[in-house]
Amino acid sequence: MPFSSIFLEFRVPIHFPFEYPFWNLSFLGKIKKIKKDTLLYGSGSRKFYKATLCLAYQSFGVVYGDLSSSPLYVYKSTFSGRLRLHEEDDEILGVLSLVFWTLTLIPLCKYIIFVLGADDNGEGGTFALYSLLCRRAKLGLLSASDASDDDISAYNSGLPRKETVASSILKEFFDKYHSSRLVLLLLVLLGTSMVIGDGILTPSMSVLSAVNGIRIKAPSLHENYTVFIAGVILVGLFALQHFGTRSVGFLFAPILLAWLFCISVIGVYNTIYWNPHVVSALSPYYVYNFFKKAGKDGWSSLGGIVLCITGAEAMFADLGHFSQLSIRIAFTVIVYPCLVLAYMGEAAYLSKHKEDLQKSFYKAIPEVVFWPVFIIATLATMVGSQAIISGTFSVISQCRALKCFPRVKVVHTSNHIHGQIYIPEVNWILMVLCLAVLVGYRDTDTIGNAYGLAVITVMLVTTCLMFLVIVMVWKRNILGALAFVIVFGSVELFYFSACLAKVHKGGWFPLVLSLILLSTMCIWHYGTLKKQAYELNNRVCLDMLLSMGTNLGINRVPGIGLIYSNVATGVPPMFAHFVTNFPAFHRILVFVTVQSLTVPKVPANQRFVISRIGPTEFRLFQCVVRYGYKDQRNDTHDFENHLIETVAEFLRNGNNDGEAFRWETTNQQQSSPSDDVTASSFENVVSSESSKKTVRFRGVGCSKELEDLREARESGLAYMMGSTCVLACDTSSYLKKFAINIVYGFLRQNCRHPAIALGVPHTSLIEVGMVYRV
């Protein structure tokens, strides 16, 4: 039994709190089937558990670094304002109680129990929630111009849901007020922008906090040296990214496990040695007492306390790199208890050393282990930065696939986990921006103000989207959804208000950055939709093209021509423009439209949709190639083979004369002398030096169309794409001209060329220039 099928089978019970309630008998049937398969395939079960534990181990090096390194700066940032410790321990016990309950409510209850269950077929993040709403509740704008994904069987196999009153009311609202869909998209893009902002702030904050520990032993050391050392570490971190998540995870996981072990042991030591009474702060009474004593100063300090949950969103954003079970095991068994012990120990030390407020973490480390812990802390901050960098790669890849981000190169670094990717352009831009933040701010308190606002904004967006998912996708009672929003949303709003009050103290940076990113994504998406709308409105009728052919004397040349466009039906204006100026085209034409659907992956057997254009003798075909936002694009050779295979299968199914045709994909080494050509069969082998795969036509009495396809394939294959210049109409507003002519034009000129993004070989490419007035 293949491992992938075992993995999918064991994913079913993970969703049971929402997708498969215990009172549903069909769910019990699924459980029985899983148990039966487990007995039949015991070795597969062992492989599953081994793989899950392996993924849990890797997740320490990718997911939990940011969350685990927060003890470095939480207490320092919390007491950086007007909040001060008095003779009593009310403030420190209140802060510890707030940290404990915040860790319990947000990462443990919200993300581990609820949000991870809202994955989009294994993918997580803001766009995964939006994808669920687009596909299951039909709330999206992104799929408006794309083919319907209703026939993708992999995403329509769940149990049917009965509409509730609340889901019906919300659906009617979104259908009636179309602007609400736009607001929903802007909310998603805002959350995505803040995640990218986290990718810039996290490395700077974490690494600088760790390196500042040197000044505990060398107080006279100038801050320029610590900034320089932090910069060198950041450059090294980003230079490691091209090795991929798997390699980085295996390299960083031991470091983070050592870090968690150190801070938990030191936490236990400090608690026992300095003040065992801090254990009582686990009672929520101390939260009430804290705000009663501290008042407005206590509310202002929430901007520092919120830093204890930085990185919690990475558990969901990086879900595509791992699995729900592996992330849940790692957090609940190791990460959560270690963090609680670490914060408890530091609070115990602070209760006896109130003068060390701004350097409490390193001061709390026993002298004998200071330097080993310092080294591990510095390495752990690199791991913490890795968590959000991986999440940034994921969300940008999803934005790119759904036409909300300029084209960038996405490198898949693992053959087993399709979500493990690396984006070179984004990696180096992040590095430059991180260094700019590091040199510009220099102070962890100011960076922390910006950092906290970015983190809590992403969590608020997730909470809002989860409300819609619970009501409209899971179709649960609206009271449960309201309880979710009230419990978690109220806590997050409380923190958000405190972070918003620090905009003038550094919190402006994520707001400005998110505004720039949000504007960029909106303009790119708007320009792309306008370009596609122009092509759809100006597509050429086939009859008109054929009538033109009589007057122009169009010639058909040997070979296959692949015409790329955004027109899923009819003839694109670019091709009509080409034929008007150069009246000749290939004997077999395939109009190819690449579409991105709001699903993670499209099954290979449902990727190509073939249809015929015009009469049989014209040899014109339309091919829609569908990809999910997590799909890996095939190389050119594989794409050609799969496309021709699908066209041949389409022709075979279209034969009514009973002639047989069969398509095989074999290895060159497997061919045998018995495959010789005879009078009643033929074969054509099309091979490539860069690939060992061969495509083999084999049939008995094949039709004329298949014979033409074989001959055309032997003659060669050419690609045609439009080299368009998109400009706003002269009557357009100045705002539209600025967005289309300047911003969108700049982005198109500086992003990856469509031919490169699609893997089209330059030697076989024909580009047709046109100007689109939108």
C-alpha cells in the first residue's frame, strides 16, 4: 500500500470535531475502514507513525523557532514603558499570568484545536481559508475569470452539508452586496501583507535580541558591533534558504530542541531557587489583580506581552510543509510546557531582582552556563527566523498562483512534501529589508512595537475568516461561531488596541509596509483582470477568421503550434493579429489557456480539458490546463508529452469507427523487439536527451487525425505568446492611468517573463506584440 494513501487515510480522524461528528454513522464506517486497513497493512501503519514523528522533529526547525525564542524579549518589551515593579509582586505575577493564559488561549486552544482543522486539503494560511470560502461557499472574486473547479473530484468527496439558517442568510448577503466580496478579498490581502511584514521584522527582532546578550558580559561594547554581528548572522541565515525546508529543518531541529531544554531547565531552577510562589500566577485572578493595580499602564504593556505568541500563526501558515498531527504533537508535548516553565523561571528571578528589568533573561541564566546558553540562544533565533521565512514563501506562492502577486520563481525543494518551496527573489529582498530594519531601528523595543502590531493583525484576520468557515463551510450553529469570535476575538482586539497606541513608537512600519504590499497586490490583480477582460471582449469569431483565410491565402506549415492566451473559448486577438500580418500557421493548432483554481492541487488526470474548435479538417483544438495554487508546474518536455497524450486520447474517444487506440508511457529500457511496426499497427517514439521518458503512440488502423498528429509531432513544436503592452484608455481617470500605465507596467517589466514562468524554451518561442487599451 503506498505511503501517500496511508497518509490520507489517517488524516480523516484529525477533522472529527468539525467534519465527522461521533453521531454520524458514516464516520463510524470510515473509522472501521481505517482500522481494517491498518490491520492489513501493519508495515504501512508503522511507516505512518515514523513519518509523523519525523515531520514533528523537522517542525522544530521550521515552525516553532519564532514562538520558542520569544522569552528573549517579552519581559524586556513589557516593562519598556511606564509599567514598573513595586515592592509587592502583583505586577510580575500579573504579567506571568497574562503570558500563561495568552499562550493557552491563542496558540493552544485557537490554533492547535480549531484553526489547524480548517486546512485546505493539507494547506494552511490565510489564503487556504479564503480558498475554502471560494470553493465551498462561493464567496470569492479570484475564480471569477477562471474555469469552474466544481468537477475537481479530490475536493468534492466530503460529506454533504445541509444549509443552516445562518449560512443561508450570510450567502444571501454576499450575493446581494457584491462589494462585500471585495472587502473579504482586501481583508485576506491585508493578512497576507502582515505575514510578509512578519517575515521582515522577525529575523531582525530575534537575532538582535540574542546578540545583545554579549553586552551583559561586555557593558562597554558599542551597539554598532552588536548590530554588525546580527547583520552577519542574518546574511548567513538567508544564504541557507536555497537548501530547502527539509535540509534546514533537519539542521535546525536539534538546535531548537537544545534551546527548549535549556530554557525549561533554567526555568525550573530559577523557580525553585528564587521564588516558588510564582506558580500561583497560573490562576486567572492575578490577571484581574494586575489591571486593578496597574490600570492604564497595564493596558499599555499588552504591546509587549503579545510578543509571547509571535510565531503562533506560523503553525498554520507552514501546515503545507508538515501535517496537522505532527504540529499538534510537537507543540502540546514539548513546546508549550517548556515555554511555560521558561516564563515562570524568569518571573521568579525578576521578583527578587527588580533592578534587572531590561536584561532579565540573560541575568537569570546561572553564571556557569551563560556562554553555552548564549550560543544556543543565538542559533535558536536563526531557527525562529526560519519559521516566518518559510511561511512567507508559502503565502507569496499562493498569491502568485491566484494572480495577486507578480510572477516569481518558485523552486520546490522536496519531492515528498509539495509545500516545501524556496523563492530566490523574495529571499534576497527579505534579507535587504531585514538589514534595513536592523540598521534603522537598532533598538529591540521599537522593533517590538512594530512586530506586535503585525502579529496581532494577522491573528484578527484569521479569526474573522474562521467565523465564515465555521458557519458557511462547516455549516455549524452560529452560536458556536459567535462563541469562537467572542472568546478569541475579544482577547486579540484587546491586544490590538494596545499595539495600535504605539504606532508613533515604531508601529507605523508594518502599517506602511502592508499598505505598499496591499496596493501592489491589488494593482497587479486589477491589471491582470483588465488584461484578461480585454482578451475576452476582443476574441475573434472562428467564422471571421476562416473568412479572412480565404482572402489572405493562409498556408498551413508542418508541426504543432501551441498558442498561449487567457481566452478559454474562441480565438485570442493576438492570434488574429498574427495571422493578419503573417498568413501562415501550423498544421495542428492547440490554443492553451493556463488557469489557476482556488484549490491546493489538481489531480493529474483532471489537469487537461480538451475541446475541438471548428470542423475536423481544420485540426484546431482548445486546451485548458488547470493548476492549483500549490501545484508544481511540469518541465517543458513533460508538459508537451502530457498535452499530446491528452489530445490523442481525445481523438481516440472521438472515433466512431471502432478503431482502437492506446497511449502508453514507458521507459526506454523497457522497449522490446516485439514492439516492431507491422501493417496493422505503428508506433512513434518521441524522446528527449534531457529525459528518459518516451511517449509511444500505438494503435491498430489509426484514424487520419492520429496520423496527422504523429507527423506533426515529428516535424516539431512551436509556442506562440503575446508580448502585450497594457495601457489605460485616454478617457480613463488619472488614478487608473497611474495604476495601469505606471505601477502595473513597472511590475510587468520587472517580474519574470511569462515564457520563463511557464518553462517555454526560448528557441521555440514566437512572440506577437500588441497594445491593449483597457
